[in-house]
Amino acid sequence: FDLRVMMSGPDAAKQLLRSGSDLLMKLYGTPLPLVVACTGHALAGGALVVLTGDLRIGAAGAYRLGLNEVSIGMPVPVLAMELARDRLSAAELPRATLMAQVYDPDGALRAGYLDEVAPAGDVLARAKAEAARLGGLARSAYRATKARLRGSPTMVSTRSLRRRRAILKASSSRTPPFPWNRCLATNSRRGCAKSLASCHGWIEPMPEST
């Protein structure tokens, strides 16, 4: 999710978001073992990629992980919320989403972003070792068990669509799109986020500030 692409115009932003959501669902739904090695910061889209992994190993250090959308004036996308709901600790979910909490690696381990924290120099080796171990398991058994653990590969996408429809139905009226030119003119991250919130359907309509 490249902010420069998002700020280049609404059509580019929509395509970027569509491509990003498709990628996340492919990662989440792959029947193969997916091991994620997180060697640095993972915010917003980066955190969502981490959430798709079967096993997530992060580097110890001064790194930050989390969904920081609300802190920059953007609602957490419905698909992102469903991934967070599926993978994060239930007790930590409100803090991680509504309160835009960003975690250090140990906090990310407790919240459910990571399954393991390793010294920075060992992360890739640990991830490769775990990938080799999981790859040695019976593929059909792994695929079937993963489907039973997570539901069907499209479960998160289906929940996301249902919640989006409910949000739109509950809205008495849709607010006019936030002026895109204002975002481009001010080069504002908050303005750009607000523009995206109004222009793309995978994020619920966002009212103007009063």
C-alpha cells in the first residue's frame, strides 16, 4: 500500500486497494504452509501481511507492528478488521484496532501478531527451518486441517462483505466524497486517508468532521 500511489488519484487508489485485498486473501487462503519472517517495522498493510501467516516469527529490536489507521484518521478497513478478529487475541482486539495500538515485538507476540520473537540475526534461519519442517508434513492433511481451523479460504472475505453491506444499509445517507484535490494540494496523510475512506467500497463511508 504505497502512499504515493494512493495520492496520485482515486482510480489509482481503488486499484491499489483491490490488488492489496486480493493479495491478502491469496496469502490467507493458500493451502500451503506460510511462514512469515518479520525483520522490521510492519504497520497497516505490513501488519496485515503478517496476520496472514500460519507461523509468524519477528525480530527482536526497536521495531513497531500494528494497525495504525485510526491514528491517521482512517477507519480500519472491513477486511483488515476480519483478519485482525481471526488472528489477534480477543482481549487485545479493541486496543489493536479501535485504539490504534502499535506494539514492540514482545507486545506483538502477546497480542497475536507474532508467534515467536527471535534475535534479529536468527529470524530468517528460524523461518526457513520452520518452513522446511512444515513443508515436510503431509500436504493433504495440512490443507484439510488448515481449512477446518480457519473455515473455508473465503470465510474472512465473506464475513467482510456481509459486514460491509450491513454498514451501508444502516447508513441513512452516504456523505459526498472528500475533495480529492484537497488531499493532493496539502500532501496530507490524514487528508489522503480520508479521501480513500470515501472513495472505495471496502472501507465504510466516513462522515466529514464537524
